[in-house]
Amino acid sequence: MIGMEQRLQLKLAMKLVMTPNLQLAIKLLQLNKMELIEAVNAELQENPTFDLEAVSSDPVTAITESREIVRTGSDTVSTDGMTAHEKTTMGEMDWDSYFDNGADYGTFFSEKKEPFAYENIIHRSPTLAEHLMWQLSLTKVSKELQDVAVKLIGNLNDDGYLSISIEEMAERCRVAIPDVEQALQIIQEFDPVGVGARNLEECLLIQVRQAEFDHHRLAETIIREHLARVERNSFKEIAKILDVDIQEVLDALDFIRTLEPKPGRSFSSSVTQYIQPDVYIYKIDDEYRIVLNEQGLPKLRINKLYQHFRDSKADQETRQYVEQKFRNALWLIKSVEQRQRTIYRVAESILKFQRAFFERGIHELRPLVLRDVADDIGMHESTVSRVSTNKYMHTPQGIFEIKYFFHSGLSSLHGEDISSIRVKEIIKNYILNENPASPLSDRQIMDLIQKQGITIARRTIAKYREELNIPPSNRRRSI
């Protein structure tokens, strides 16, 4: 029998406790510009103490240029109930600049009739499922087959392939397998051609059968039996096995390349994501100017009406509510300012380390790691990592993600490390200029690069080539 007893034990331990304010600062730091605007606008909707000042739509005037990122001044905000650290932090900012004059309260209640915005009329293209359902509604089939076809359409993926087996569909619909196959055959006759296939081979065969091509039987045979050889560019082997002229095989392959491997792609609902740089770097005369992009970012102001309300004789519950919202507003402003200041300092450090790149381009890009910038600006590596992820910089050489400037290097005989990105560019140029009939192997590329004084292994060449989505030499060979 095991005895049980209660004990009191003291234990000393150290742990990091993240306050809500610190969590907010970290959250805003890792957001890109568009996400930051959404987060700020969401807070503006929930916090009544804010007063939104309109921002100029002109990208030149909306950008933060020639203004100090760090604000200093005296504390003009009541700090009752705040900790000593919070009071100190609040005192570092000029809060007067965040209060409006609160003079014209009538504008809060005035009605403004806005002109009709035609861009708000959303045009939506039909989805693949809707397009197929429309064709099914025009097809004369029995009610049972129509029900099965509807379920099959619902199980097509974005590429137009059937994502469920015939046997499983028959079990779910409680019908015979031939009925499911008949319903699937109906769908496979719909537009786009190749939809409803169960694999790539079937998708291509459907398109070959419906196309006008002199050698369609040869194309069918190649798709059924020799796709693996096509991937290896073994065209002569295919011609020998099929006992046909090599030119016939090449003509058939040219036709196969015109087929659509993803018939549902044209109905994809994916939206193009446009990049908005978080920071601009301009060269004016011989000097570089770092400019934060604040276009579309609301300028946060706190309405003095609520400052006076906090000092009024309202009931305690109302005062506590306003006080909490007031403090949340101040900390949001503080966090946004901290984010902008950090991005500016990281960009400034990158400019110092990569100045040759900004002057002459990618061939002058030097190796750089997070620790280099973190030590330079006196911050932790994790902070630099958050700033560099999913944020973009507009430079004289183009738009790049900030983390693009952080990469490893390779040693060289010249005594200076070479950027891995520069080596990838060298590999890509060699492959672009190679003879298609006799492409360069990884070892040949290694020998060419080593002749430039760069120390690199063959497996590193293979790794960089795969990262560039370039196939090996046997798959690049062409006749």
C-alpha cells in the first residue's frame, strides 16, 4: 500500500513572462505592411478613444521622409495605475502629437453622402464546380446518374482531378461501380478537356482522344507506356522500342507538350498578391536615403474628448472602461512606433553591410547572417529575424524580401567569402548558355566555378541547382 502525504516546498526558478503589451509589440513586429494596416484598422473599430486622421493617398508625401522615427518629450498623459516601467516608457514619447484638438465635435454626427464607387461592384468568375454543374444541367441523364455526377463533381480538386476512388464513391452513393464509371465518363466529356481524370496519364489520354492529331495513336502509346522515358529525355530509346522514326516521336512529344496537365487551373480562384515594400532606399546624389513606407497606414490620434471624460465624475465602471481603452490605445501607438524604428535600424544596417550591392548589383552581394546585423544594432537575432521575414525593401536594384540579404558564403582563393546567391547566379548562367545536346554535369560546373577561385563541392552544386528548380543534365538533354 502506497502512502500519500501533503508537503509544502519552496522552489526558486527563472522564467520569462510575456505581458500583453510585449505580446502586442512582437505581433506587430512580425506583420508586413498590409497585415499591419488590417491590425490597426481592426483596433480602430474596437477602441473608441482613437481619432483617425486622414492619410494622403500620394505615395511620395505619404512615405515617412526626413522625419525622426524616435520621438522624445515629456509625459502629458495620466499614468494612474501603471507600473513604474510603463510610466518610464510612456515618458519617452511626445504624446501631445497624438491628441487631436477636439474642437469640432459636430463632424462626428454629420452625414456625408459619398459618390457611387463602381470599383465596389465585384465581378466573380464561375468556379470549376459551377462550370461543370451548368454543363450537367444541360445533359440528359437519369436522376440516379445525375446525383452520382453531382457528388463526383464535389470531389474534384482544384486541378480538376478526382480525389476519391470509384469504389469508395460507389459505397457512399450506394450504387454499383459501373454506374459511377458511367457518371464519371459523362463528366470527362465536359469542358475543360481532361477534367475528371484520376491521374496524369488518364488526363492526357482524354485530351489526345478529343484532339485532331495525325499521330494520336503514337501519342497514346507514349503516354501509356513511356512517360518515364520521356522524363529522362530517352527519345531514341522510345523510337527503337516502338520501331518508328525518331522524327515521329519528336512530333508526338511536341503535341503532348501542348496538353494541359491541370485542366482546372484556368478556374483557379487564387488572387494575385501584390507586394508593397515596407521600406524604400533611394540614392540622392552620392548619398542613400532610407524611407519607411507609411502609405495607407492610419495616423493614430487620441481624442481629447476622452481625456476630459476620464477626469469627469462618471461612475467607476465607466471610468475603468475608458481608462483601459485609453491605455490600450497608447500601447498600440507605442508598438507601432517601435516596429517602424526597428525596421529602419535593420534597413540602415543592411545598407551599411551591402552597400556594394546597392551600387553595382547582385555580383557584389556579400555573405551576411542575422548575428551580424543584430550585433550592429544592439538587438537580439530573433528580433532581426522577425523584421526580415515577409517584409520587402525597394532598392535601386529592384524589390527584394529583406531576408534575401541574409545568406551563407563560400570561401575563395582571393581571401574574401563569396555569397551563395552569387554562386547560384553563376550556376544558372552556365546552364543557360550550355549546349542543349550536351548539357553540363554537376562535376563540370564545379570545375568551371573552381577555376574562378571559389571553393565548392559537387554536392553543393547539386543542392543549389535543385533550389533553382533546374533538373539534372540527363533531363536537360535535347535532340
